[in-house]
Amino acid sequence: MKFYFAPMEGVTKYLYREAFNIYFGNIDKYFTPFISPDKNTCLNKKELNDILPEHNQGMYVVPQILTNDADDFIMTSCELKKYGYNEVNLNLGCPSGTVVSKKRGSGFLKETKVLDEFLDRIFSGLDMKISVKTRIGKDSPDEFDGLIEIYNKYPMEELIVHPRIQKDFYRNTPNLKAFADAVKKSKNPLCYNGDIFTAEDFNRIRGMFPEIDMYMLGRGLIANPGLINFIKSGDIPDNQTVKQFHDKVLDGYKKLMFDEKNIMFKMKEFSLYLVHIFSNNEAYIRRIKKSKTLAEYKAAMNSLFIEQEIVPGAGFIPPA
Ligand SMILES: Cc1cc2nc3c(=O)[nH]c(=O)nc-3n(C[C@H](O)[C@H](O)[C@H](O)COP(=O)(O)O)c2cc1C
């Protein structure tokens, strides 16, 4: 069984990945949040920092690229190769309006002819492993059949399927019927992604698709960094480990950023997931959200770590 860490813009950059790997690990591949090349630059400064080998020691990292331009994909992949990468991932899932309006991410899924030509160019133009992370359509799951037919023409390292359409964003439940169709029809190795927040979720999906042995987790891991270990061995992390992990990310941001408010905003992006696994978390969520200074934020988190316990089996709870 292979477990992959989903790319999450704003959360899973290198500081986070590095700390995660020290305290939790158990990840076969970490996918970077998307790199968005343009005609002038393959990698901007932040994107370069995220993929530098010295920031990604001891981990298998797959850089993700978001584009609909084959030349930009190829150029960026060649640049990544210079830094030692031999595998890249194409983002065909991003649902954000600004991305979709440019026919990128899940916005590219509707342009089947152009997408086919794009895939033809990148698969014939690169001698690197290429995986694809896709939704099941832009406007309707009915698009997925045609997409699988296109994907089947190319030798993908793996096809990671998040079985939602663009219009779902992260609402509604993953369309497991569409994923079952993919299991039947895909010639590429499949990886399942979507709403695995607890070991119970994992066991349910695993039970439905026993032939699938690659799983990508995002929000479930941000909320419960010990989830994979729990799935594998039933062990839950202790508060001290989770605190050390949190503090390591915080120390990293302190070295990188000078404005304490910005550090606090950055930390809130992931700790508001992390609180989900603690007992009696409502008051702490309010306190963290209300914090206006880094000191207030740290005090709220420290109280959480001292006063509450990690609830066995708890996981991310999506907003209603
Ligand atoms: C805040 C946020 C940022 C994300 N950034 C990316 C990204 O950069 N690239 C990508 O392919 N998917 C991105 N995703 C989607 C996740 O990788 C994943 O597909 C999605 O969260 C569903 O998996 P999960 O239910 O395990 O979280 C993002 C999702 C969220 C919530």
C-alpha cells in the first residue's frame, strides 16, 4: 500500500513537508502545491525554494505543474530535471475560478481535443515519469468516460483521481461510482483521492476497491498528521509530538518571514485543521480564529496542547 501527501496550496510547502517528515513520515510521495509557469519563467523564487533539493532531503517529492501549454510544461519539467527530479505531475483538478477561466486545472477537462494534443506533446517530448491528478469532469461526471479514453492513450506513472467535478469544489461527496468505472476502464495505475479523513473512511474505500493500492490524502492528514500510522498500526500520536511538529513549522516560518501577523496567518491555515482531532475543540477554534497577534495565537495553541487530548479515531470534519 502506498500513501501520498496531496498538494495543498498555502499549506504543504517545504517547511511543512520537512517537519511532517521528521515527526510523522510514512509518506511514499509528497506532491508539491502547483507550480504555475508562464512564457518568461518556469519557476518563480517561491516555487524554486519549494523544490530545491536541500529543502526536500530524505523525501520523495513530485513537483506539480499547472498549465495548458505543452511548451511551458516541457520547459518547466526540464528545469526540474536539473534539480534532480525525474517525475512530475500535471494538475487537471484545480477548481478555482481564476484558474478554470484560463482553461487550466479542471478547466482544461472540457477542452478534450486540446488536452489530447497537449498530452501527446508532453508524453512524447519528455523522458521523465509523468502522473496526472484529475477530477472526473468540469460540469458533469458524464465527461469522465471520454477523459479516461484519452488518458488511456498515454503511459502515465499513475492517474490520481479526485472523483468530484469542478463545480463541486470540495462540497458534496466523492462520486465513487465514477471511480469504480475508472477502476474498470483505466489502463493506467490508479490512485484514489478524496475525503479520507479517518481510518474508518480509509477502510470503507479500501473495501470497495481492493485492487487499488495507492491513496492520496490531503485534509485528513493536515488535521491528523498521525492518520497513516493509525491506519497501519492503530497508534495515535501524543500531544508532545504534535506540539513539536507544530512548533517546528512555526520556527521555520519565523526564520523565513519577518511580519508576525503574516506568520500567524500562515500558521492558522494549518492549525485550524489540526484542532479537529482534539477533544472539546470548539472554544479553541474560536480563540485561534480570534487571535490578533502571534503571542495570542501561540497561547491558544499551547493551551490546546496542554488541556486537551487527541481523540482516537477523530479526523477532519468538513464545514457543513
Ligand atoms: C487549501 C487547499 C489547497 C489545495 N491545493 C492544491 C494544489 O496545489 N494542487 C492540487 O492538485 N490540488 C490541490 N488541492 C486539492 C487536494 O490536493 C485534494 O485533491 C483535495 O483536498 C481532496 O483530497 P482530501 O479530501 O484528501 O483533502 C487543494 C485543496 C485544498 C483544500
